[in-house]
Amino acid sequence: MIAISFQNLCRLLQHIIEFAPNAARAETLIVNYLAQLVNG
């Protein structure tokens, strides 16, 4: 299980909301964020 800090999660949600009109962009941000978590 990957631990996600509450602060990072809030930041991620802010990005999702900010880019909500552009779903593809938001999806890219999510994928990149998860990749960073996995890679450390």
C-alpha cells in the first residue's frame, strides 16, 4: 500500500479541480503523480 500524505492528496485534488475542464490534462497529472509516488 502506498502512503499518500494528506497534504499531497489535497494538492492533487486542487490540480484536478483546476484542470477539470480539460479531463485529459487532469488525467495526465494523476498518472504523473502516481508515477512519482511509485518511483519515490
